[in-house]
Amino acid sequence: MGRSGRPRGPPLAPTGLAATPSDGTITLNWADVTNATSYTVTGCGSTFTTATSGATCSGLTNGTTYNVSVTATGAGGTSGAATVSAVPAVPVKKGGSKCTATVGWTSNYSPTSGYRYSSCSVSPATTGVSCDYSNGSRGASDALTLSTLSNAPSGSVVTLTWTFTTGGRNPKTYTESEVFVIS
């Protein structure tokens, strides 16, 4: 209660809201708010409440921009929102050597006679980031590599897109992609 015996107003909006994206998740951190008893997080797939100044949004789609808001609630009501945008992606460390990205088989087609990579590309074009592939049958000999050099800008979000063609009598070509963030 304030000096007049009336309830205080709502707490101030959270400050210092920061988002750290990862593979299918966004980790949020913000400064504690005086007189806040809980925080409400919206914009990352669901709305939820937490008692601490930090939260993790999970089950998110890589490559999708999420505009996440956090409000503080106390005896006097709910604050205005603090907002941050983030794009979850598979983290890839930069460095002087190649980093192999594990790229999943995500199409609904299950080949019976193998497939061969026919192309790969990185977009947007980013300094120090490239891709390479080697052909083989489905299994351990397949390789799709996202390479990052030490001059790759940290925090860059890139999309690796690859095309592969199935074997057999009626070959089909498929294109798939995965989103990465350079860390």
C-alpha cells in the first residue's frame, strides 16, 4: 500500500529483456522488477506465467521470427510490456575449420534405392559461410557440411538449402532447408 493507504500502481515494465535463440528454443532473461509477484510471457507459441525473471520458450519453428512480450504483475496490476524479437535456429560455432551440421531427413518420401545431393546454397550470402556436399547412398557416406570461418559474423541467421534426387526407375528431386545461427 502507498502512503495514502491505497494500493500501489502496477509495477514497471521489465527492463533488459534479452533473447538467446537456439535449436527450436528462445531463452529469455530480464531484470527483476520491484513489487512484481509474477511475469507473463506471450508470443512464443503459448502464454505462460513464471515467478522468476527468466524463461525458455520451446517447441518453436526454426527460421520463424517470434515477437515475445513480457509483463510484470503485482498487487497494483500489470505493467506495460517489454518486447524482443528472436529467430530460433540450429547454432553453429564459427572457427577456422569446417563445422558439420547434422541435417535431418524431413521429407515424407522414404527412398528405397538411395539418393544423391545435387546442390546446396546458403542465404543470405554471408561472409565466411559456405556449404559443400558429397554424394553417396543414403547412410553414413552422405555428407552435407555447413562451413564457417572465423570471420563469419556472430548472430547471423542463415538458411542452408539443399536439393537431392532419388535413385531408381522414377527419380524425383526434393528441396529441403534448415536454419542456422552463427555463434
